[in-house]
Amino acid sequence: MAASISIELTANKKNKPAADQLGFGKYFTDHMFIMDYSTEEGWHQPRIVPYQPIVLDPAAKVFHYGQTVFEGLKAYKTDDQRILLFRPHRNFQRLNQSNDRLSIPPIDEDLALEALQQLVLTDQDWIPSAEGTSLYVRPFVIATEAALGVTPSQHYQFIIILSPVGSYYKEGIKPVAIHVESEYVRAVAGGVGTAKTAGNYAAGLKAQELASGQGYAQVLWLDGVHHKYIEEVGSMNVFFKIGDTVVTPALNGSFLAGITRESVLQLLHHWNVPVEERQLSIDELVEAHRNGTLKEAFGTGTAAVISPIGELSWQGERLRIGEGQTGELSAKLYETVTGIQKGRLEDPLQWTKDITKVQTGV
């Protein structure tokens, strides 16, 4: 480990909300992790401190030029009270890929993982155990240099905060209706679509707002050049079962390489399910719906894990998928991934990391 992590415990612990009040990202634990960067010292002073506001100069570059990246993952408490992280090393690998695209200096991934483990164990009493709940982990980097020149910052902070979150499916897993976006563009190849950065999400808010106003849960984005090739759904990757084959858009440099997406692909290969990663047009998808070969559709992401799609809206036509019901494959993937995350099923691909016995150094 590059540096020892100091721990300052809070003297004022918060009251924990009930499981049925959690929602998503509304409550935060007692502590946070912070590490600073300067061009002179590199990354330094890793520390766990009481959760608190961040004080920044109004000229901090994060406010003016959006130089920031983030990640999202979860910690789970098993039925036998073990604490599991799901593929955390992949999140920090991807964080560094985002860092590189945004001209942010790389993080020591081993130190980041150690910091995450220490922080989760420090606040382990916040990990909810009710069905479908978990502890959401948000690592992020912000540019903190107070200067208005359009150049990479010389100062940064790497921060990790934790938030107990409720069940995504309070009444059971249900398909959602999706609007296929044909006007707005979120990203193109060569841009920052492959980075998990704030601007990507801000660019999608307008289309999402309009779709929500029409009763749709998410937006299905098409490519920004031809406006015909499927890319991703809101904050999720997307899969379609056409005939007996599962098809997902190939990574093309304009949308995020999801870790849940990667996990689903690995599971499908493990089960010997035919899979294709390739270019997929909306026209092909509409034709598959019309000829009856479009059997299932679902999104994949950290929050929902698997989100079945029961309907697509495209140019005024409503395409109902699987009679609006959750498909057999979607349900199997959801039960398998969540079962592994909670330690209830075998982990054949060794995705989970048990941190129960890691020492916090307190």
C-alpha cells in the first residue's frame, strides 16, 4: 500500500433510517474517505473522516470545466452477516480509464480498494440487511484548483461516500416502458461517452425529462451520427433476445462499458447462451418485433442489476415486448446476479470480495 490511511471517528453518529424509507441516495453514513492531489506531492494524505461538507473556492475548475469522474458499486450483507463487495477492482480500473480521458492523474487502485474496505468496515452498521437493500458506494474525483484557465487542474480530491439504499423493486421485478430518442444526442465516438463523467449525465437530462413527462421510465439512445444504431438506455446498457440469441450493442467508443453488462455477458457465455456483441439498428429491432422474433429486452446497471423492458416507443408506435411481462432469461439473470451479490448462490466466476475479516486499524 502506498500510504497508511488515518481514521478519525465521528463523535456524533447519525440516526439510521428504516429500510422502507431508504430510497436511493437520500441518506449518507457517518464517515467519508478523502485523499488530496497536487502536482508537487502527487496523491497524498489518505484519510477517513466524519462525513462533512466540502469547502471549495468559487473558481475551482470542477465548477467551470466539469473535470470530474465518478463510479458506483455496492456492498452487501449476507444472511450469515458477512460483508461482500461486488467486483470492486473493476470499478477502480474503470475509474482510471475515466481519469485518463478527463486528464486527471491516475489513482493507485490497490490503495483505493484498501480505502473502500476500511470505510465500509468503519460504517458497516449502516449496511441494511432487508431484502433488496444494500450499501451504495460512490467514489469520485473533482478538480479543486482555483484558476479559470482552460487547462487540466493541478489539484484534485478523491472522495468516497456511502449511502444505504432501498430495494429497486419494492413490489417485485417489473418491466418498464422506454422511449427511443430520435432528436437529442448524448455522446459520439471520440467524445467522453466512454467516461463516467458528470457531463454525460447532464447531457441526457432533457430527453429524460421529456420522456418522463410522457410516462416513460427511461430513454433508449441511438448513435449520434446516423441516429439509427442502438447504444444504451439512460444509465444502463441494453440487451435484446432475438430468436435464441442475445444481442447487445458492441462497445464503440460513445457509451459506457458497464460492469454489470460485462458480468451478464460472462454469465451468458458460462451458460452457453448464444451471444452477439454487434451493431444493432432500430430498424432491425422493429422488424424483429413485427415478425415475432424479439422475445425479451432488458437493461443492466448497478442500481437495478436487471431492468426488464416491456415496451418501446418509436416514432409514435408502441412496441410491446413479451406481452409486457418479465422474460425467463431476464428473471434468471436477475436472480443469479443478486444471489451471488448476497452470498446465497455459488460464485463460479469469483466476482465477490469478502471483506468481513479485514482489519480497520482502529
